[in-house]
Amino acid sequence: MTNIERYDYAFDPDGKEWAARLLRRIPSDGGSVLELGPGPGAMTRVLLARGHRVTVVENDPEALEVLKTLGVEVIPGNLDGTDWLDAIAGRRFDAVMACDVLEHLRKPEDVLQRLSEFVAPMGRLLISVPNIAYAGVLAAMRNGIFDYSDKGQLDRTHVRFFTKRSIEKVLLDCGWAPRIWEANRVPVECSEFAWYWSALPGEQRQALLAGWQDFDVYQWMVVVTPSIDASAWELAEARGTADRLRDELQALTVVHQRERASLLEHQKAFSEAKDIIAKMQLEIKDLRTDMELLRTEKTAVEAELSALQAQPQPEPPPPAGPWLRLQRRLLGRADGA
């Protein structure tokens, strides 16, 4: 694998890839950018497309040939040397990018100390470095392995290793004030160390993870500014915070007004429902009263009927037999004589 193949990659500038997240830390106002060690220019192309004026410093011959076709200012130079510093002497950039670069330098402290000369007032330096404290690295070491490879955490061109604490210490010693940290979290199972991780017994994995929130941080990103600009940056950040709070307050006010209107509608509907329920309760009460009256009347009627049934009944008159009819005929005749 050639150098240019190792560092040439495609990504969605608006996606969640690490390169896209790094570029979102560069202000989108089309300012000037100094990019150190861009390789064949995967991120450089995005910066150009967003209207930035880009100057690159690169020493790989193949990458330089590609960069010259992009229309950027190209400065050939080894970052461990000083020729490139002389080439940009007296210039200032709105942003300087050293993404996955410092680990390749023998004396990154020297570069960091000089870079403050090239950052414009209220400018920034964007840095990303691999995290040697990644759980996958420790899993490999637990298996007795620390093998270099063509790319990744143990890229064979890495000569310096950093944790979050160690890169922060270097930055502070070199006159930089960290402003924003961001982590690139990669599940160990999805890394080049997956086999070493799975080879560990479960209890060893649990012991490594216990109380360790950053075990899956593959890379650290930090935005830093010169310490001498600390007061100006704090004021700008305070203003930015105030602006964000005002925007949030306005948004919350709109939501509050909408929810209040909805609440009033619900209260009106609730009041109307209460009136309807009260009327229905009165009707139910009247119906219950009518039912009680009907029950009382029914009880009285049943009692009267029972009393009538209890009285003795008169004997019915004897039926009119043939002798009674004959007697009536004889009497009739006698009355006629």
C-alpha cells in the first residue's frame, strides 16, 4: 500500500464520518485555512467547495502531484523541518488544521510552538490524534502483541503516541488553550483489534471496562486557541452563548404560546364537558327519583292485591236445574188460571 492510498478516502461532508465532523469545526465563512499534512486532499476538496482559501504543506511526492491539480497553494515541506515555516512567515490564517499529523512528527512540540505565529486574531487550531489508550490497543498488549501495520492506531509511520491527558499537557506547555473536545468512538468489535478483544476472557474485558468511560475513544479532536487570546475568546464565547440562549428563549416562547393556546382550548372543552356531565347527573338523579316513586307505587299495588286475595269469597248461586225450571212453569200456569 502506497502513502497516497493509505490517506485517500471518500466521505460524506454532511455525514457522521470523523472527517466530516472535523470539518464542521472550521467556521463556514470562507476564511483562509492552512492545512498541514493533507495527503492527497480528501478534506482539502471539501474546504475548497465551501469557499475557503486553502494553503497546504505536504512532503509526499505523489500527494503533491494530486494537490497541485486542485487549485490550492501548495508548499512542499517536511513538517519536522523549518523550510515550510519560512515560506509562510508573516502570514496569518483564520484556521490551521493538523488532523492526524502530530503523531508522525519527531518533535511535535516545536511545530506547536511556532504555529501560534500563523493564527489570525480569534483564529483557531484544529487537531486530531489517535488515542493510544484505546481498549483495542490494550487488548492486543494483553495478548503480548504490539505490531505496526499500514494504517490505523499502530500505523508504522507513527513515532509519537498520545492520550487525552498527554496531548492536553503538550498543548498547554506550548501556549495553547483547549476550547472544545470531541471523541471519535469506535466499538472495539469494529476495529482492527476485534480479534484480540474477543480473545480476552469475559472477566478481563469487564475488568478493563470497569469505571472507564473513554475505553472506545479511537481518536481525540480538540480546538485550541493561543493562550494570549483567552480573554477575547471567552468574551466571544459568552456572546455566542447569550445569542444561543436568546434563540432558545424565543423558540421556547413560541412553543409556550402554542401550548398555552392548546391548553386554553382543552380547558374550554373540559368546562363544556363538565356542564354536560352536570346536566346528565341531574337527569340521572331525576330518573332515580322517578324509579323510587314507581317502586313505591308498585309495592302499594302489590300490597292491595295481596289484601284482596286474602278476603273470603261469596259462594256462587246454585245452578238452575231442570226441577227449578219446571216449578217456574207450573207457577206460571197457575197464575194464568
